[in-house]
Amino acid sequence: MSSRATTAPTIEPGLIKLCVPSGWFDLMTEGDDREATRARCAELIRLTYPHTPADRREEFTDVLMFRYDHLFASGVLMNGVVTAPLPDTNAQAIWEIYAGIVAVPPGPPELDLGALLSRVFDDAFAESMSYIEQFTTDMGLGIGFMTQLPYDVPASWVADAPPDLRTGLAGVLSCPPEGGLGLLVMGTCLNPDQVQDLAGLVAVIAGHSVFVTPGS
């Protein structure tokens, strides 16, 4: 899982039709308008934590804006937050899902899933992936993974945090079999036991999103 590509296709401007659930709350919708984005983040926090004091909600909004600035600078085109009870268990989901365009090198004749993923992710990250699966997407090829990762909390939280705190992580790379432009969708969940449910939603978004020709 350590092979790396030395060259990759250049990412040209284009359009993509994202497949997202109805009512999707995308924090990147306003683009580089930070004032409008902050209002959207504040509304999400208000809906999620209606009984939390206003000053505390303001701190939560600051965190979302910090995250927004990082993702926007990294070229992320979608960042959605899911806060809803899961239908099967009624457990509260707190998920973040984001997506971006990546340049995917041509695949070898005998496709090595780990090698292809390691071309997109850093080697250190690729080593942490615990489950990888290949499947068919509307673009042609999908490669998904999910894992549970240790979560480092700030020193001031250590006394209150449970031991061996972990988070769930899932991702899907969807692209044509010959490589080229690909869509990378990633999701994180605070409850690592929800990673399979999260992976299902990530797979739907990546699996049914497609690049489109302008004007079509």
C-alpha cells in the first residue's frame, strides 16, 4: 500500500452534479462569502442545540467557521453536517461529510486497491485503513474504506474524556476506470460504532455523483 504516482492529471475547471439527500445543509454553499457562511453555521448550531446558552452556541459557530476556513482553503466543494437520530437505533448521529475533486492517475492493468488509494492519500493515512472495498459507481469505479481512529483530545479535556477515545472515518473515491478526474467523499462520526452507517451515506453520495458537460 505504499506505491505512489510521480505524475497525475491536471484538474481543469468543470461542473459536477452532486447526489446528496433532500434538505442537505451544505456549509460551503455561500462560497467565499464569510458573513453569509457564518449565518448559515449559526443557524445549524441553533437548530442542533436549541437549549444551549447563546454564548456557548457562538463558540460552536466559531469552531465551524474555523473548519470552514480550512476546508475552503483546501479546495473542498461540499461540507455537510448530519445531526439526526438514526432510524434503526434512534441513536443521535453527529457526522461531518465533505467532498472534493482529485486527480486520479491511470490504474494498473491488475488494479491494486491499496496502491490506488495511497496515490490519493498520504502513506501514513493509507496504513490506518482497516477495510477497503471496490464497487461500481455512476462514474465507473468506486473504492471505499472505513476505519476507527484514535482521537487525541486537548490536555484540558483528558480528565473528562473516556479512555481509548476513537472516531469513525469513511471515504469513497469515485472515478472513471481509466483515471482522470475523481470525486473524493469523506465522512467522520464522533461515535465510532456508527461508521458503517456513515460509510453507507458516503457511498451513496460518491456513487451517484457525476461530472457533467456545461450546458447539458
